Amino acid sequence: MSQQNWRNIYFTSDDGLRLYARDYGPFDGKYPAVLCLAGLTRNSKDFHHVASRLALSRRVIVPDYRGRGLSEYASDWQTYQPHIEMADALKLLDHSGIDKFSVIGTSRGGLISMVMGQTIKDRLAGVVLNDIGPKLDDDGLIRIADAIAKRTEHKDWREVADSLKDYSIGFSGLSDANWLEFAQNLYREKDGKIEADYDANLMKTFPDADFIRSGRIPQAWDMFESFAGLPVGVIRGQHSDLLSSETVEKMKQTHEGLITTTVPNRAHVPFLDEPESVEVIDKVLGC
């Protein structure tokens, strides 16, 4: 990774956890700050490229959720829930002196942004949803459930990159360096081993395949509708197994002026540095 161009933030959650975030860009940017919220098992490293680009003109805050990355793991795994992760993010924003902000939410982060739409809409300036919507497809949920249940340890970084390449069906056009960077974003070295960079207890909060197939996963159209009147964009990977093109079409009918794109050669989730992703982000944020 390139030379560090962010400030480290540590703050304390309402229940006493020491949490971490990256703080990019000027304190007095021309535009509202941007809050980047990662996927279920991911962390602040996921947004380095998009945050570095946006930080030329605005402040960008990128947290590690509790139990991920450099944030403390929770003693109570039941606190690994979107509404609590949202409360942590708001604590971070208040700690950082930020009132109005836009959100880029990848997968889990997009769900958290929808909770924000229902609870603190007046603070939102715009929202970008990265491969997430009000209806989630069973195939993608089952794949994620299988993935987080596995805690395979690897002997070297090349092995990690190769395993990600085998797992990431629907992605193409990436160099070996890209796969290695992807691996280093998701894993960490600890005690001479390379392991996933999140609390294994996270799997306890995710529905299993039988529950997913039962049809009891709730849809969130009322939460998505809370974005009415805000600039909103949806980025979908061409081969996504979590967000269908049919759901995106219904989202367009639900939200007037919704900005959408499909990123070729990507599945769940696009990296946000693709030209199609950059265009949607810039339109929503008013770059």
C-alpha cells in the first residue's frame, strides 16, 4: 500500500469498546463529508482507493466496525448488529465534529445506511449503495453464510490470493497484484499465521442456509423508501448473486431519479474504482 495519507482515529462506543477509523482529507472540504461503510466482514482498508480520490476535495471517514480490523472485539457477540454498528458510526461522526454527510455503503454498509434513512435522514446529503438493495437473493446470502463460517488459516499471502481468486466467481480482469491487495485487505498476520480480519463470533449473527431458504429473510422496501428526496445511486456487479437486476429495476420505480449502473466483470461486490462506479459516486456526491 502507498504511503499513509490518513489520520488514525480511536473513539469509545456507548458500551465501552475502543473502535478505530481512518480519517482522510481536509477538515474544511468544499463538500459534505463522506462516511464509507464496509461489508459484513470487511474493514476500512476496503475503501482506500476511493477515499484517497475523494479526499482531494472533502473529508472521508472510514470506520472499522466493532469486531473487525483494528476495532476491539465485543465480548457480547449479539452486538454485531446493523443498528448498533450505526450507533457506533454516529458516535464516530459526532466525535469528529461532522453533522451533514453522504454515505457510500457496501453490502452491510448499505443496509446500515437504510437504517440511517429511517432515523437520521436530516443528516444525510446523499447515498451510494454498492451491490445492495431492499431485497437480497438467497444464493448470495447462502454463499456469504458459507464463507464466514470458514476460518481457514493460510501459510503465505500468495495462497490467500489464490483462494480468493477461486472463491470470487464472476470477477475477471484483475492482475496478480490486484488479487494480492484484495487478500491483504481482508486478512491479517497474527502469531505467524494469516487469518481473516474479523471476529469469528460474527458468524453467530448471520442466518444459516435453512433459514435463508425458508423465505423468512425480511425485505426492506420501507427502509429504502426513506431515501425519498435524496440523491441516491446503486452500483451492481454484473454477476452479483445478492442484488438482482430485477430488484434494481424495482428500485428505480420506487425512487425517482435513482442513478444506477452495472459494473462489468464484477460480482459481489465491485471495488468502486471502476469507471462505472466512479461515475455514479461522483454524480451522487456532486463532484
